[in-house]
Amino acid sequence: MQITFAPSRQSSVGIEWELGLVDLTSGELAPAGPQIVAACQGGSQAPIRGEYLQTMVELTSGVHLRVADAVDDLAGHLAEVRAAAAELGIGLLGSGTHPFSIAAAQPLTPGPRYQRVAERNAYWGSQMAICGTHVHIGVDNKNKALPITASLARFYPYLLAISCSSPYWEGQDCGYASQRTMLFQQLATNGLPYPMQDWAAFEDYAEDLLRSGMISLPDEIRWDVRPSPKFGTVENRVADSVPTLGELGAIAALTQCFVEYTSRSYTADRTLEALPPWLVKENKWRAARYGLDAEVITPRQQNPVPLRDGLAQWLERLQPVATDLGCTEELRFVWQLAERGVSYQRQLATGSPQAALRLLLDETGSRTPFAD
């Protein structure tokens, strides 16, 4: 199966932000997505669009060179959605999961694409009341797409830990910083990318999935990190949805810097440091379970290191890249989050799912989760 990769401007950035919709009277998820999208003149190809469930909407930025511009783009769409939602008594929720609503009670958005997902995945398809943040980073040559995909998967624990925002699930503290991660990987073509040597191997893989009936289109390969041939990007799908614009910028900046760092390394000598797939999988689980308090496995250390230490080292190493890309402030905010508390920590500090929901409704759409 031939898949054309349309190269794009190296390290350009676009962001997709999924938000839950909450009835402000009951606090439960509300199926107001179709009404809100219609009120905003949105649609499947518009910046404001529906999602898998009617209790969700997705906001998408355009393509930008600077993270700040992509975030500002989303802020404009957010203002439209907020105004339409307010007319219906609906609040917006930037979180991987709703703290207490029952997933299986949420209605599916009509359409053959989502219906296939629901039918094929049965019980797990009914549990997808989850929201994520997706970051597309431009890649200028298809030969770099799979090495960059593998590299971003290696950095999975850092990209997830700063976004973990789903400690509560159906009213229970489930013990995971990101319950969304554990749920999302249950779908048939989701999960970590498979190591592949070249683009032809990816085409063969897609052909196998198509012939076996696992997919009908290549974009139904829903890896946590994947090449997106149509847009000429590698897409980071690791992160939970987050409430604030500052957190969106931090996730996008860290992704952009990791991609650019990998691109430069690969261009220089065609080699990249790697971890065996089974250790990448273990790091993913550790970050989902423990968030910033995880210990992670790295290529250079025999023993696991505290995730915070690894993150600090990478933030220092990425500073020159961030300067070149114009995202130094957003990258600096990554460490502020690590020091002051990411969303799962702030939610748990409230003491209950109900209080966590109130905090999330207050935070969603603000510039920063911190008072100063």
C-alpha cells in the first residue's frame, strides 16, 4: 500500500485540544457537542469540530512556526466555544477524564467512522469518555518520519507526566496519574508504535492492517505517536487534555523541541539513541501510574532515574533548540509545572472528585493554573 508523505516545514507546529462539556447544574457530562459546533459554524474540516462522543468538542489550531501563535489561535476558538456553551448552561472541561460521570452513559456522535470504532471495540469502545491533547510537528523528509516517531516514543514519560490530568474515573481515585492512558490503549490499533526501519515497512504494515480488516484508512492507525502522512507531520498523541493555555504551550514546546533535536541528530549522523520496545512500554506505564514521581529507564543509565531528574537534564539540553524555535518561555513553564504541580496533583489536592471538577471548570481556558 503506497502512502504518500507530504513533507512540511520542519518543526512547524499545530495543536488539537479535546474538551469535555459539562452541565453546570448537575456537574455531569452533557451531550451538547452538536449544538455548540453548529452555533460556531464548525464541522469536520473546521477549527471547531465534534468528537467521538457528543459530550466532547475538539479545537484545532492552524499551522504555525511558533508555539505561542498556535496557542493564541486556540484561545480565539475557545472564546467562540465558551460563548456558545454559556448560552446552553454548559461549562468546558480540559482534563483526560471527567472525575465522576459514567462513560458508558455518554451518547456517540452519529457517523460511520465512530460507529465502526464503537462496534469493533465493544465494551472498550463504550469507555472512551476521554480527552487528549495532540501536537503535530512538521517533518521535511519522509525518511525522518519513522526515526522521529520512535524517538518521541522514547521520550514518552516526560511528554505524559507534564500533562497527566486523569486521576479520577467514575468517582474513584484509581491510583493512576493518567487513567486516560490506560483506557486509550485498549482500542485495537492504539498503543505504542512498532519499530520500523524505513517508510516501506510502514506501508507494508498499513497494507497488512487494511487486508485483515483492522483499518479502512491509514489514519485509523492510532498509535500514541504516529506519522501523519497527509499533513507531513509526526503527531504526539501521548498527552491528556489539560485545562490551561500555559499547559498547552508547555506540551507543544516540549514536543517541538524533542522533534527538532531528533531531526538535527538524525541529519548529522543517521543514528539515534534508542530503548528496546519493552522498556519504552515500561516507561509509559510508570508515567501513567506515578506521573512526575515515576522512575524511568534511559539509554545511558543502568538503573532507573527519577523522572524529574531526567526532565531537568533534558530541559537544559533543549534550551538552545528552544531559543532557535522561539519557545523558551513555554519550555521554561514545563519546569514550573514540575515544581508547582501538574493537573493530576492539583485535582488530588482538592480531596474529592466533585471538588476536582469545580477546580477544572475554573481553570479551563485560563492562561496559567497558578495565582501569580
